Amino acid sequence: MKNTLFTVIICALLITSCTKDKAQNPFEIAKNHIGLLTDSTQVKELDAIYSKDSIVRYVSGDDYIGSVNTIEVYEKGGKKLLDLTPRKAKDSTSVIKSVNIIDSRYSTNKKISNLSTFKDIKAAYKISKIDNLINVIVVSVNEINASFTIDKKELPASMRFDMDMAIDPIQIPEKAKIKYFMIHW
């Protein structure tokens, strides 16, 4: 009996150790991660995650008001990748609250990136909510914790100036371009 159990354990270990780990795509966007950055990543871990890139921590505001500080991530060549916003300002143990996707190489498993159109978003995901703001509309997709900002210049003229208008997805032109693509945790 002990030999059988021991044999089964050894076989299980061999099978699991022989399978190759799928390398994490550094540009993959999912509900709880963007590349190696996860919803539980702390600010102090960013240097290790982006060791091959450059991180710019802009500290602004007054120490008494505790304004939020944006953290910018650049490739070594200077191309901007992401803007990260921590949940708490000036706290190295704070987790990341939101990520603004700058580089178009970042995409979801359904090939949605900041170069996608409203048609692409609508075809790939269920629209959870549309907020009508002054100069933009914000399209929320809860499935991936994302929001897509579309400039009102992309909308018909009759929809640009009425902030009280409830906007239905069928009213948004399919070719409307994304201005900002953000993930919120």
C-alpha cells in the first residue's frame, strides 16, 4: 500500500515537473493582471517587475493633502508604456489602483488594445455602462475591469453637448477611436 502511494506521488511529481511553464506575455491584459503587474502588486515591487525598463516617480502636491502620484513606465529606449496610479500616495506598500495603457502592444486575449475601435470593444465584450461627461464618454467593461474613454468629437454632433443624455451603445459610431484605455483594480 505504501509503495503504491509512493509510486503515485512520484509519477505525479514527474508529470508536473515535465510540463513546461508557459512564459507570461509581458503585454497581455487580463482582469487581474497586465503582463507581470497584478492587482496585488505593491509600489515597492515595481523596480523588480520593470527591471529592464525605466520607472519615473513624479512626486507632486503637498505632504498635507496627500495627492496621488502617477508612476510612469518607459522602455529603455524611451517609449512610454504605462501610467500607474497607486491607491495611496507616497506609500511604497500601496497597491496599484489603476493603469493607463499607453503602448499599443498591450492587448487583451480578444485583441483589444488602445488602437481598437468601439466596434472592436462591442464585438469582444459586454458593455457594462456608458458615462456621459463634458468632453468624453467612458465605456466600462466589468469583465476585464476596464474603461475606454472616447472623445465626443467621435460622436454625432447632436450628442456632443448634452451631458444629461443617456447614451446607448448603438448610438456610438463603430469607427469611434479610443482616447484612453484604463484598467481599474
